[in-house]
Amino acid sequence: MAFDIPIIEEKIKPHQITSLHLVCALAYIVAGTIIVVYNYTIPQWGALMLAAGLLLLGTAIIKNKWVLIPLNNTIIRIIEFLITVSFAVYSLLLEWKFPTLIFGVLSAVLLFAIFYERTASAGLTVCFADDGIHLPATSRKRLILWTEIEEIIFRYDTLSIDCTDNSFFQWATKDTTINHNDFNTYCTHKIAESMDKRIKNNW
């Protein structure tokens, strides 16, 4: 038997998404400015980088709510990745070590963000199973054994877990069809069942 309780918690914070857009914008602005001022062979490339950076900076600040819409954010991330990886490859061909390193790392970060941010809208859950309590991905600890649990309370759309080592976890929950009485009975039974093992482990 297992109970999956959906909780109200964001996997990725909005400011984290915005921060990466701003990092890209500043990288484009700095690179574009340096190319325009100091490189006379590809000033058009520098101008395009500078324009892209300024446009991205303005959009991320002025139209932040629009940028945070998942579809819009994904499209912008893909554009950022194409610009960044193109400049990284171009820098590599010209043996510009520092730009290659900076934009290569930024390309990897953007590629990771494209896939990871797509899961941001997926709901987080706390799973109560026979082997223990599986905490959401945002928690430092991912599994709590029943021998570590002192008490579990689920009422008024709030889930609370009190551990024997004085650790305490609490989340606001979303609407769920789980029967509270069945859930509380299950948790009480599992805690009582593991009590003897907890006592043995203390010796």
C-alpha cells in the first residue's frame, strides 16, 4: 500500500529562472561590446550579440511574467542555447580560450535548464510506502524510515512529520482524494509496527 500526497511547493523558483536569463544577457552584452570595440574583423557579430543581450535584458526585466510562462521560457532558452553554443564553437575555431570556456560552460548550463525546467510544472508529492516516506526532490533528505518517525499528522490541508531526532517537516497540500482516516490509520500502524526495531537500534 502507498499514499501519494501532492504538496504546494515549487520545484524551481521563478527568480532562479530569471537569474539565468540575466546571466545570458550580461554575457552577450559584455562579449558583444568587446567585439565591437576591439575586434575589427567581425563587428557585425559583436553588434548582433550586443543587441541580443540588450533585448534579453529588457525582456527579462520588463516582461518577466511573460518570460516565466513555461512555453515562452522554453523558446527563449532554446534561442539562448543556439546563440551561446554558436559563439562557443566560433571561439574554439579561432582559439579564443577564455570565451570558449565561458560560453562552453554557459551552453552546458542552458542545455541542462531546457530539460530540467520542463519538469518544473510537474507536481511534487510526498510518498508514504511500506519501505518509508519518500520526500520530494526539493528536500535534502529523500527517504525517512518508519523507525525514524515519531508522529504524522495530516489535517486542514497540512501535512506534518515529526521525527525521533527532533527533525520536523511540514507542507501545505493540494486537494487530494485520499481518505484522511485511512491514511492516518496506515501511518499509525506503520509507526507502531516499527517501534520494536527502533528500540533495538538504540542499543
